[in-house]
Amino acid sequence: MTAPVNLSALALLDVAAAEILAAPALHLAASTDPALRFGRLSLSAGVSASSTASFFLILEKGSLTLASGDNLLRISAGQAVQIGPETDVTLIPGDGAEVLLLAHLSAAFPSGIRAIDLEAALSPSPSPSAAVLTTDSPSCSSHPMPGAGPVTLGLWAATPYARKAVTMAYSEVMYFLHGGATLIDDQGIRHSFGPGEVLLAPVGASLGWESSLSVRKLFISADPV
């Protein structure tokens, strides 16, 4: 797999959410890193399940209530939640809920459910190396979030810029909150993504980057294991 994957364009799975949370390796697709799994599904009825891995859930459509112990989260389209391993969780969908699920089979995040703050304030951060830039250096900012083992995550923003292709040393899921980017694969094919779309840049892929608008994204990166 040498091209970025548009996770937002995946076909919906015909598998119950409880089965996915219990056995993500069986039901979710894999990237070049077999520990990183992904899939989309529709939620039409409430379900209670136990997670066996670390999950990230992005609500694409509708509304969703998640309950675990005394913790209750209500989210709307565009928001994201983390579900830790060994978590008993109830999902109550509304308004034709559709979700993108990401799972990492070995990352040991704490159990429980947590909202991911997509509006957190950012602080200045380094720009890409001048050696790979083909434009002026962008202004960048970021907000790291607690990771676990091979997985790191956070928010990142940059003004428009372009860079040469670099080979991905890790897999990165990018959820564009504002703006977008075009990634160019090793065949010269251009893959464009806009606000609300989620892509996977798989480990081993050689990808260039062009953005004509300022970008803000949630990133979830996974070192190969």
C-alpha cells in the first residue's frame, strides 16, 4: 500500500459494533501496520459491548451517546472519542449515526471513555525541515495529547506550504478539521482531502504534500510494532 487511503470513503461494514469492539483484528481492515485497524459502520440501535483494544471513534453523521460506568458522553457529528481497552461501554445512536472506528491492537491506553478536545488551544511548534520544503517555511502550531506505547496523537496546524515526498516511518491518520491538503504518491497521483475527511498515510509510503489553505488536523500516529 503506497498511496494514502481515504478512510471517509470506505464502504460501511455489515458487522455489529459489539463484534468489532470484541474482535477488531477479525473485522477491521489493516494497513501496512497490522496493529492499526480501521472501518466504518452504521449504528441503528443501542448496544453494550466490551472493548479488547484501544479505539478511536469519529462520528461522521448523526448523534451518539456513550456510557461507561459513571461517565456519560454525548457527541454530535464531527466530534471524536477515545475508548480504552477492557472498557464496558454502551452506545446509543441517534439520527442515522455513522462512525469511523480506528483500533490499535497493542497500545495500552487507560480503560474508559474520553472525549477528544478538537478545539484545544495550540502552541508554536517546529516547521518541516527546510531540506524537504519547496515553498517558504510555514508557521506551525500543535497540541500534544497523552499517547500510549507506539501511538501518539494531538492537534497540528500550519499555514500553506508544499514539500517533497518523504517516506513515512510510521502510519499517520489525519482528520482534517479545517482546510485540507493534496498528497502525491510515488506514482505521481494526487490525492486531495478537505474538511471533515480522514486519511491514512501508511508506513512505508512515499508522499509529497501541498496545501493552499491553512490546515488544522487531528493526527493519530502509530510506530510499527
